[in-house]
Amino acid sequence: MKNEIIEIRWHGRGGQGAVTSAELTAMAAIHEGKFAQAFPSFGPERRGAPVLAFNRIRYDRPVRERSGITLPDVVVVLDPGLVTLIDVTEGLKPGGTLIVNSTRSVEDLQQNFDGDWKLAVVDAGSIARKLLGVNIVNTTMLGALIKATGLIKFESLHEPLEERFGARAKSNFEACKLAAENTVLSQITTGGLKTRRSFAVEKLAKWQELPIGCVVKEAGNTRSFCTGDWKSQHPEWDDKKCIKCGICYIYCPEGCIKQQKDGFFRADMFFCKGCGICAQECWTQAISMVEEA
Amino acid sequence: MASKRIGIESSLGIAEAVKLANVDVIAAYPITPQTHIVEGLAEMVANGDLDAEYIPVESEHSAMSACLGASAVGARTFTSTASQGLILMHEVLMVAASLRLPIVMVVANRALSGPLNIWGDHSDAMIIRDTGWIQIFVENGQQAFDQVLCAFRIAENRDVMLPTIVHIDGFHATHVIEPIYILDKKTVSEFLPPYVHPNPLDPDNPVTMGCFAAPNLYTETRKALDQAVRNSRNIIDETWQSFGTLTGRHYLPIEEYKTDDCDTLLVTMGSFSENAMIAVDRMQKAGKMVGLVRLRLWRPFPTEDVLRAISGAKNVIVLDRHVSLGGPGPVCSEIKAALYPLEKRPQVVGIIGGLGGRDISPENFVSLVELGLEKIKTGQTGEMIMFGVRE
């Protein structure tokens, strides 16, 4: 371990706190006298969109690297839906550690992965909802990280949590502890039932292929942009309670809720980001938000 | 070809060229540091002599922004500014180039604050060097008239599609009444084909311009833009050849004056080149073999032409009318960089002078050359040499 740099990649969605997870991890490591970095992947920040955050931790020398992390030792996935959406294990070193927030069992979840890795699974969402009252798992997942890697100590989190959350530091710390207790560790290997999923790879233009002035000629091409990928929960309508008032249609910020021929409303899942505003606004509680599988 | 020789202020001669180019839109901020160029155009539009939209905006930033919109819908677009006005435009200049909008602008080169000084030098031009605009320097009113017409033809060429600046020295050239041959309308309309944007802003065929490029694309966009600026050279050459054939007035990226058999060459840019020519005449008459190399095309930088003109010389003295505070003069450092790959290089000395409206007369140029040669002789070429400073 000495002199080696341990690299962590956090996968989350905008608003879930992946950046906070990385920051707290670095502060804890620095508190212990180690050298550490935390940084986000800079870009347009959109609630619900897949986002990345990173850590580098080194025991006895400063970290000088100023580039992105492509071959991480540890990958932490805050949002269960991301596992089937993007290649969360891309570049994960053989023998590395994959930590996933999921309600699924280890046996079920490992079908999605193809590699020789340590797999740690915890239902962080339930813990966060129970102890913090919100489905934000950034601090909870720190417990799983500690359990799976031992990279930082629980005690080192006290100060950073206190500074960050004040009065709520205690409950966040408890959530972190409980997550560590509930984290299930296993070893997964390549081959067997597992198949390498193919994820969409964006084809990027060569400079010669760019149109003059980088003009975009396909008007309305955002229609093909699947913002529906961003959601971790989706609305479901109980038509028995629905009075067809259309308040959900009016409030939907994405404009993806439409009235059907029978007068009831539905969201276009290709665009729905799962924000939950429709469910919040519904007079008759006809809409409930359901976790993505 | 028909033309009429008249006595006219260079700025108004430029306005005549813009009128002959039959522009559709002029957007300009009319207050200091502005010239008679846009004042003349405003009058032409107001009097009905020029059928164009004249947009008097509230700042130069807005002037260039209005030009972007006009050029993007396919309108032939012109503006003019100088000094502080140009640097207030700076942000939008970058956008004009990256959107590949063939706006033509005349910059009356002047100093920058502070202290407040709007007299002539090249400070404003040098600050906007890297914006992606084609940049041409002229020495007098006739050249400005000619180059404005050439600028539209170069900028709007489908293989170029880049904004273009004609730099003319503030006051020393812009405010001088001199004889200019004004071409007739028919000649200009034959020389200058209409501007057609390949993908204009059009409600019936909507396009997006100016979207963002993440790190995975930005490098490619800059490469494409740089290549476009470099490739524009072919069209610049072709345009100047056609113009030369048409009018008998020939232009080259690097123009040499009496350089044969000269072991010392002076390099200048802009209107002071005319003073330097007089100095060269006098020096050669006195038996000193000093020639003059004038840099006309600043971007794309004509590296090969520079080398052809100066690599055989023993001594090269470069005048910069701008101080890169704490660094080498910008023109001189580019000349030096061009020479560096050669095995055998001339001695190069950079001299800063002609700042904020201070003259460098023909007599001064003789002294400037003597100073340069003295510095080369004593091996003091590395220091910052300022000409005509009280000390």
C-alpha cells in the first residue's frame, strides 16, 4: 500500500451527493495525515443526470496527478439504476472493489458484472430514508466504502460531517455506521453466466467532420436525447383516484405528461426525469413515485 | 475598369468602399474612440444613398453582437472601431470567428488606456491577435479602400467564411485627406460576388449556432478553426491577384522595398512603413544598404514569405508599435520564431517605438536603424530597446 495511489470513482446522479461523498472521503483521509484529492467531473450540472466524482488517496507522499481517473481501484455506485445504464466498471482494475447501493441480492446483482472484483452491496436507500428521512445516500455509502476498503476510519469522519451537516452530523454518522454493518461482501469472477453488457458509445467527430462554424442543422434534435435515463424513480397513476384535473400536466417541468384519449394522464418515460413534482402537486394523491428496478 | 481620383479623408474613403460593397447591415457605437468611417456611413444611410440597416448600439460589445446576428442571417455586415472599443468587443470577436461569420471590420489602430490615450499605435491590434480573424495591415487611404473590398471577397468566400479586419493606423492614416481612386459601382459588383451563408439563421430551416463543446470536442473545434484561418491564405492570394489585374494595384502578404543586395533589413507594419521607405531611400543614397520589409498580412501569419524575404539578410531590425509589458515585442517574437528552425539565421533586434501617437519620422527611422545596428554590433539584442524614450 505504501507509495501507491488508491483511486476511487463515484457514480451518482446530480443532486445525490456523489461530490459530497468524495469531499468527505478526502477530508477524512487528510485528517488522518494522509494525502488525498477530491474532485468532480466538471460539466453541466443537472439534477438527475449521471455524474462522477473522484478521489485519490496516498499514504506518505503528496498526490501530484492533475488528470482524470480512468483506471480506478474502487468504484462506488450511489444510484442502483446506473448499473444497467452506464458501464460503471469501465477501467476498474482487476482485483479492485465495486461498491453498489442496491436492494438486489449479491447473487442477482453480479449478473451485471464481468470481472475479478470484490463486490460490496448495501441497501443504502432504505437506511438513508429511515435515519435521515431522505433518499440521499452520499454519507450512508461512506460506511460501505469503509467496510469494503478500510481506506479511512469512522472517527475521521466526525469533524468533516460536523462541519458539513452541523446538527445533522450525528444522524449521518449513524447512517454511515449502519450501512457498514449491513454491507455484504463477496468475490466475483469473470466468465460464467456473466456477459459483458454493451453500452452506447458516443461517436465523436474528427475535426475535418465538423460543419462550418459548428452549426447544428438538425432542428429539434433534443427530441432524441433520452432524459428518461436520469430518473431513479418514476410516477405511476392510480386512475381510480384521478379526477382528470390535469394539474400534473400543468406542473410537469419537462412537459412530458400528456392526456390520453380516455382522459387520464401519463408521462412519456423517454423524457420523464422522475422529479416527482407531479406526485407532489396531485390533489387526490393519484400519483405515486416508484423506485426504478 | 473605371475609377475616379478624388481628394478625401481616408476614413471617408473607407466609407465609400463599404458603400460600394453594398453592405446590408452596419452596427456601430458612434462615440470616441470612433472614426469618420461609421459617421460617413450613417450619413449615407440617412440620406438614402446606401440601402442598409444602420444599427446605432449602446457599446462596442453590442455592436459586434449585432454584427453576429446580421451576418448569421446572411447579411453583408460591416463595423468599425478602435482602441478601448475594440477591446470591449474582444469577447464577441472570438465568437464571430468560431461561428465563421464573414463580418468585415476596419480598426483604426490606437493606443489603450492607461493613461488615457487614443492616439495611434498597434496596442489594440496586438491584444486581439489570437481571435481567429484574418488581419490585414494597410499604410494609406488607397490601400484601405482597396483592402476593404478585398476583405469582403476573402471573408465571404465559401472556403474561407471568416471575419476579417483591415487595420489602418489611427490619425496618421485615418484622419488624413489624400488622393484616392474610387472604383465605380459596376467594377466593384463584378469583383465582389454576393454573400450567401451556407446555413443561415432562417425560421423556415432552423439551425443552432453557438452551442457548447465539452472537453471531448473543443480541441477539434479549435483545430478546425485554425485550419480554416491557415487555408484562407489561398483565397487571400487569389483575391489580391484578381484585384491587381483589375486595378494595377498589387498586394502581397510580405512586401519588399529596395531589399536587393541589402545586408540589413528593417521590418515594419502599417502607415509608418511609408516613413521607413523615405529613410531607406536616403540611407541607400548615402551608400548604406538597408532595405525594408513590410508585413501586410498579420493573420494568417505568412511564415514562408517572411523567411523568403529576410532569411538571407545579416541584420534584421523589427519595429513594434506595442509593448508586451515584461515580454518581447509581439511582431519581433514572431519573426524570431519563424527564423529559429534555420541553421544560419540573421541577427535580429526588436525595437519598440511609435507608441500612443508619437511620431517616427523618416529622420527618426535613420536613427532607429543606426540604434539597431549598434545593438547588434555590441551584442545587446536581447534587451528591451525602446526608441525615442526620454531617459
